[in-house]
Amino acid sequence: MPADSESFPTSPAAVAAERFDRNGVTAYNLALRLTGSPGAAWYATIAAFAAVTERVPADAVAGVDDQDLVLMSCWHGRQLLAQVAADPAYAEQLRAHDAATRAAQEPDPAVAGANAALGIDQRELLAMNGLSGLDHAALAGLLHADPGLLAVMVAESRVQLHDLLHGTDLSARVGAGGDDRRAIALAALRQDGQLGGPDAQATLTDWIAADPSHDEIVAALEAAGDAYRSWSLAAAPAGLREAAIGAASAVTPAPLLGTPQPPAVEEMPAGEHDRPVEPWSATDAGSADPGATVEWSSSDVAALGLEGAPIRPAARPSAPVPLDDDPVAEWPADGDDDYDAPLDGRRDRERAPRWHIALVGVLLVAVIVVLFLMLTGGDEPTDPVNPPTPGTTTTSRSAAPADGATVAAIATVIRIPAA
């Protein structure tokens, strides 16, 4: 239920300040562990708070803005990494800034270096799992991913983190079959205090007892999880709070719950690509998704054998804050003749089907022929063997109309009644 308007802050600056005081350090550390760069994490955090201001109403259900901030911090962290990869000069500036920042801080623990060597998906999931405070089921719902498969990826990421910390190769010894993956997923759930009933406990116990190497894998997984939990959060840099509040104040905030929405500018048939974006509602908690980075196949779900929520395509953010100018829409190539496929409404309005264009062309040619015959009908016929030489002119521009048979033939071509 929305809070009392007299006591609830509604200005973008006040809302952003309250959100930063709750989650500013978490948002910064999510971006920091994903990017490995204090400078990139700074900008990603600022962009994340502006994005949440645009996406989540100030009086939304408690916790929705917290979850959206988790998504936005990681999403904008990925955007910063893409910019760094595309701009060597910017990357060099960030490296110089980060070197100066780290020189004034305590050395990073060994787990930080191992984390930096993981893939981006593994870094992101370990950060979300370790810093968001969400359990596996809530995190799976936020990412629109199957809970069982999410547990598998958490487990595999922890085993890989252990390999990087200790120089082992246990991750290569985890089989690709459903039994092994299901067992390590159960081990990760057990470590996080979220393992299910006695059947799940018995399944994990039996798998560990089946092979001595299984116990070693589970022990490595748990040791890596403990090492990650012991990694202290970095303090938010000086000035980050003010910068985040300023960015949030500069954007148009999401309308409060119950605020009437303006009518659509143009009605278009409901379809897969042109359906209007529905306004956020209190029942839509957790559905805002900038793109789930954990993607699973149906065969993986079947092999794992764990029940979970069905996988849904990830929704793009309704109004993300771009780091650069808005990208120009890219349409399919001009050679695409699949006009029966669903198209974006803008493209329908910008390019007509080719048979329309061909029909217009035929009509124009027919009109030109009629006009030519009307203007030249009284001239002497041209000798087909000896055409006129350049520079000669016709005898008269006031030619007689074409005869009735010619007009009737042309009228048939352009489908109008003959005169």
C-alpha cells in the first residue's frame, strides 16, 4: 500500500537520497565486483539510481526499488565494460584513476583477484547472490530464470572460483550429466541454508558417498562460498551519494501509483512488436528486467530434474538511462520480403509493401503513355528504319487526340472506363 503522501518523500532528490542511504553501498559494490574498476563502478552506480527513478514509482511496494537497483547496477556495469572495450583512451583514463584509487586503499584480498578472472556471467551471479540479500527463489524470479538452474550456476561459479584461488581443476571434473549438476546445485542450496526436504538431503548425501571426488568438489564449493562471504564491502567513494541524487533529480520520475496515464498518441493493433508498454503497477513487483544474463535451455532444465518457474523471455528496461546518445533504430535489410512476419509499427508506416510500389509505377507509366499519344497523335509517323536525327523537331505540339481504339486499350491497362 502506498505510504501517506504527507509523510512519504515524493521529490526525486528526496527519494533518491532515501534509496541511496539504504542501498548505495550495495549498488556500488555490485558494480565494482562486476567491473573490477572503481571508476566504472562510480558511473554505473550513478546511472543505476537515475534508471530506478525513471522506472519505479516513489510510492511503489516496499522492496521493489531495492530489487530493481540490483538489476540496474549490474546492467549499467555491463554497459561501462562495453564502453571501456570500445574506447582505448577511456580505458586508459579509467586505469590511471583506478591505480590512484587503489594506492590509497588496503590491498584487495586474494578472492578479489580470483573473482576478476571469472567470466562476466559468473561474476555477476556471485555478486547478486552474495550481496543482494535475496534467496535463490527470489533471485530466480528477478532474473526470470529457472530456480534449479540458477542454483547450478551458483554452484559451478563457486567451484571455478576455488580453482582460481588454489590452482585446482575441480570444475573440469564436474560431469555434464544431470546427476552431477543436480547434486552440486543442492550443495549450493545447502550452503545457503535453502535446501529442501529430506528427499533433497538424501539425494545429496548419496551422491557424495558414491565417489570420494564428490566430497572434494562439495568441500571446494563451500570453501569458495565462505571466501566470497568474507570479502568485505568497499565504502562508497566520497561524493557518490551527491552525484547519484543529482542524476536522479535530472530525470523524469515514474508516475506515482494511481496517477492517470495520458492516452496513447496512436492506436495500433496489438501484436508482438507493437503492443503499448503497460504502466507499472503494484502487482508487477520484480518484473522490471534489463535482460536476464543467465540463460538456460529446456534440455538443461530436463537434465537437471528440478522443478522451477518456467523460463520467460527477459523484458528490456522500459526507460533505461543511456550512457551515450539513444541508438538509432535498425531495421531488417531492404532485401527482406517477409511481409507476413510481425513488424514494428514504425516500420509499417515508413515502408510500403513492394506490390503497392509496383502498382503505382505501372499507373504512372500508363498515364505518361496516354499523354504522349494525345500530344503526338497528329504528327507524321516515325520511320522505323531512319529515325529522326538529333536536333530535328516535330511539326506541331498541338497534336490531335488519339483514336478511340488507342484510348480504349490504354484505359484497359490502367483500369478506368474508356472515354
